Amino acid sequence: MSVYLRLATYPGELRIAVTQDETLLDYALWRPAAPDGVDDVYLGRISAHAPGMGGAFVDLGGGASGFLPDQKGSDTLTEGQTLTVRVVRAAQGGKGVRLKPEKAPATLPAKPPGLISRGPTPLDRLAARWPDATIVVDSPAAAACLPVALRPRRQQELQPFPEEIAHACTALEEPLISLPGGMQASITPTPALVAIDMDAPPAKTGWPKQTAQFAANRDALPALMRQIRLRNLSGAILIDPAGLATRKRQALLEPVKAALQDDPLRPRCLGITALGLVELVRARIHPSLPELLSSPHGQALAVLRHLVTQEMEATVLRGGLGLITALEQDPQALADCISQRGKPLRLQLDPALPDFFWTTHA
């Protein structure tokens, strides 16, 4: 069965779906104007050493900065010191980028802090993870985004996302997940952790209630872990299984660990808490899908996506300060929207509106 890496074009972003038949295997958003910075290499300068925090703040140039933890066995970082660093974790959860030292020439150039090289894009990462996938694009604009090394893998015919795949991608934006056996799970991200509450209909199997509930939770776990991976939920994750007595939940540990095996980030199951919650930790590297969608930039792109797909006649977008500011910071997204709609679109700031409220008119 063939695996495809599909690109769908929207203003300011490309949606990338790895598919097999009608199954969504992997997913990412690519926003060229707002890269998350992971694996970017910078010439940086220590702006402040903070021993109490176990590291130093590094000026990366252009108003950007990051945090470099102290390295065991290395010399103490000093303010004003110049060094080469690599981004190992994107800014997320209200925290800036995390850095690590990068090997550099013995003598660094006398240059101001700044970017040396960009890391791989989401397309690069998925293409490397799925090396045998045929690349399918939906527009000439998407085709033009392919780096030279990936062009031989491209299918020449333009194709939109199949309906089932488009539906599966849209469902990733919803906090409520449908799981096998009629079960559901609701996802609630917080600054400290991600809470997932599983829920199940009354068991009607003829089995004892706890036996039936255990089977329902066990059978739903692979689909739930797949959703965690597709949405890139990370950090501390707590899962509340449905309808199981606390003492029965220990039996879920092995099914949970088995369901985590296919995740490339190798998340760990730390056990069952005293409250009966399944405790996971998944590496925070790239921002999660909920964070990307709820950011000011993500909310602004959602409006442009709506205008491209639902409101083709509007020529004026009137919005609050947050929305208009986010769109002005990504002029290419607005240009994409105008190009895809084939008509002008003017932004109009209305300070009386809430930050991300908007209306349109012709």
C-alpha cells in the first residue's frame, strides 16, 4: 500500500499530511514566515549569567534570545562571551527557546549576534521520517516550495486532500476525540500539563462492569496515543481512564507502554498516580498543534483560511488590534489570501473590537 506525503496550500501555511489509503499517519503545519527555530544555529552572546536558574540568557540578535543551561564539566559562562549555539527546543508554553553549545572554530568572527543557518522545515522532517512516501501537492505554489532534493519524489498531477483525510486533519483541531468502541476523550492543555479525560458509554457486553470498562479503555488506547502524536502534545500528560476503579488501573500500564512504541519521540509512561491517572512525559521540542492554532498568528491565519474557503466576496477585513497586528506581521499570508481569492482584500483596524473579533464586507 502506497504512502503519500500530501501538501495543502492555505494563506501563510501549508498543511502536510502523511497518508496510507484513507488513514492519516502523520501531520504538521508549515508556516514559512514563522519557523519554530528548532535546529537553527546562531552566533550568540551571553547577555546575563543566571546561576540560580542553572544557565545563561543568550542574545541571538534581532531582538531574539534563548536560554543556555550550564554544561557539566565546561567552563563557567561569562557575560559578553561569544559562542555558537543550536536551538534544541522551540519557544512554547510562555518560555523562550532552549539552546545547546555548537562546535565552532577556535576563533569566532567579530560579528554581532545573528542567524548562521536554518534548521529543517516541517516538510524536511516528515520527508526524512517517511523516505519512501510519494509527495503530492495541490497547487503550483506548493510545488514551488519543494527543495531540489525532494522534487524527484513528487507526483506531477495536482491533487487536493482526499475527503477522508481532510476530515481527519480538521478533526485534529477539536478538543473532543472519538475513539473505538464509542469512547471519547477530551483534551485540555494547560500551562503546566495536558489533561485528557476518557469517557465511555455504559457497557453492554454481558461481562462484569469492571471487565468491560477495562477492555474498552485498553482497546481505545492505541487510537488515543496516535492522537497525542498527531497533535504533538508534549510535556507532562495525565490521562483519566473511563469508569475504572483506581486499583484496576494498574493493569493499563502494559497496554499504554505498548501503544507508545510507534512514537518517534519515545515518550515514557511513569506509572499510575495516587489518583489513578496515567502519567506520561513526552519530549517538548516543537510547539503542539493546540498551541500553534491558538497563537495570535494561528488565529489570524484561521481567518484568512475562512476567507479563502467560505467568504470569497469580501474585500474588507475589519478586525481588532490583535488580529490586524498579527496579519501585518505576516504580509506574505495576506498576499497569499489575495492571490488565492483573486481579488483585493484591505485590512481595517477597529480599536473598538475585541483583539481577535472580525467582520467583513464587500
